Amino acid sequence: MAGTSKSEGRTGLLNGLAAYGMWGLVPLFWPLLKPAGATEILAHRMVWSLAFVAVALLVVRRWAWAGELLRQPRRLGLVVIAAAVITVNWGVYIWAVNSGHVVEASLGYFINPLVTIAMGVLILKERLRPAQWAAVGIGFSAVLVLTIGFGRPPWISLTLAFSFAIYGLVKKKVNLGGVESLAAETAIQFLPALGYLLWLSAHGGLTFATEGVGHAALLASTGLVTALPLVCFGAAAIRVPLSTLGLLQYLAPVFQFLLGVLYFGEAMPPERWAGFALVWLALVLLTGDALRTSRRAARALGPAITEGRAKVSGVAAGSTGAAAAVEAVGPAEALPEVESVASGASASAADPGVCGVVAVTGAAGVPAPEAGVPPLTKP
């Protein structure tokens, strides 16, 4: 049992690294799609993402959720809102990368956890711990410093951070699995996106059929680039603790930042370094506070879990079948639910598109982390 648990943990960790690694390296992909403009790329992403996830859902025969969703107008309305917000997020991110603003885009996903917590206070009336207030305050100071550094408000970063925070909040309310959610959202995006591509073709501006087979294949692969990291994230979310995912999620903006500075050669004057340093300090405070809270909650739950196991063992003593059920429960360290209970604040989303997100349900049945836990990223 322990060997199986360790194997599952390794599988989950590898899937988490794959998901956030792909999201972190995605700035290398969007420039390959030129001369297509950001809007055409966005439309292709919507169309081909739906095609990809539709095939995936047909293979696994998982369609029951669609009928339930159609019978619930309120949830369907929330999916429409999520689709609209993620459209903004995807579009701004693609434009930013292809316009030489990779560093500023990465900043959006660094500050997303802070924005999500601030929204939890303003919208959900949540109460923050002192360390969380300090992190939000430092994050606000960082935005002021970066405004001076950029010579304007960092609107790309703020748009990405706020759109993803809203997306996460809405997805928490919808409570759909990652692939199912992507299918529902892209189904809503599909007709407007296809209509735009047809309009573009009629006006001679569509590059899909004019730049060769290779270019067309790259545009079609936007569906794979969108969905594959999400599938890996879903596999990770059900196998590793949420605290681990909360740490892994920083890989994506770190990779994006390094690509912006080292590969794309974007400028980093002292004021920008100062702003980023403040953001990183805020994230250190936030993550440290979340981990401390998680450990305290785990210690508090430990005796209750042990007592519960003892009672179950006593009831099962005379029954082979019951004893087998107790054994199947496994060791206490294999209970990721403790992590979600311990997280200590309120929740948001993981995206197709990536990146950014406060944690949403990455796979069916996986609870979203609380607001105090750093978000899960996706561009």
C-alpha cells in the first residue's frame, strides 16, 4: 500500500512538473504562429481546443455532465462569464508575448495570488491573517514601484491577474472538472471564433490557408497546447497535496520571467527589479503563512484521524471485508484532504490558457484550495 502511495505521488509530481513546465515555456510557442495576428491566433485556439477536448471526452465517454449543465441556467450563465473572462486573459497574453512584453506578462501570474486574496476580502468578505495583509500591502507597493519603472501602470500584468482571479472565482462556483470546464467554455467561444475566422478569410486576412501546411498545423496545434497541460494538471491534482501544487505553480511565471529576460532580451532597469523583488517578497510571506497554517491544521486533525481509525478498526475487527476496507484507507500521510482543510482561506482557478490561477478544481472531484493558498498558474 505504501509503495503504491509513493508511486502515485511520483506520478502526480511528474504530471505537475509537466503541466507547469509547459505553461512556463508557452511564450516560445506563440511567436511561431506569426504572421498570424493575436486575434486570429486566439480564434484558432478556441476552435481547435474544442475539437481536441471533444475527442478526448468521446474517448473516455464522459458526457453526462453536459446534460446536467444545460438543465441548470445559473451554472450555464457562470460558464458564459468564465468563457468571456478567459477570452480576455488568453487574448492579452498572446498579444503581450508576441509584442515583446513577456516579462510584464509573467508579472501578472506572480501577482495573481495577491489579487485573488484581495478579491476574497472585497467580494467574499473574508478575514485575512496578518501575514496575508502584509503580503497584499507589499504587493500594492510593488505595483506603484513598477508603475514608475514602466512609466505607466503595468496594465498587462493587472489585466492578466484580475481576469484570472475572476475566472477562478467563477469556476469555483461552477464546480466542473478541468477538461469538462474547458469543453463547456470553448463550446461557448466556438461560434464567435469560427465566425471571426470566416470573416477574416472573406477579407483576405486569414493566414491559415495562405502560409503553408506547416503554419496551418501550428495553428491547429493550439488546441493541443491548451488542453495537454490541463490534462497533466488534472492527473497531478488528484495525486499530490494542494500545498505541493501551490509551490509548483510558481514554476510557470519563473520560466516566463527567465525567458523574457534571457531569451527575448527584454530590458530590466533597476526600478523593475525593485518592483519584482517586492512581489517575490510578498509571495514568500504568503507561501510561508499558508504552509504554517497547513501544518497547524494537520497537527490539530492528527489526533482526530487517529481516533477515527481506531474506532473503524474496532468495528471491523470481526469482519474480513471490513478489515480490508480499513486497510484500503491507507496511512495518514496519504490523506490529501488534510491539505485542503488546512489551507485556511478562499479559492480560484487553474486555466487553460493559461496559466494563472488560483486553484480551481483541476479534475472532477478535486476541491479548490482556499484563498490563502497561492493560485495554480496557466497562460
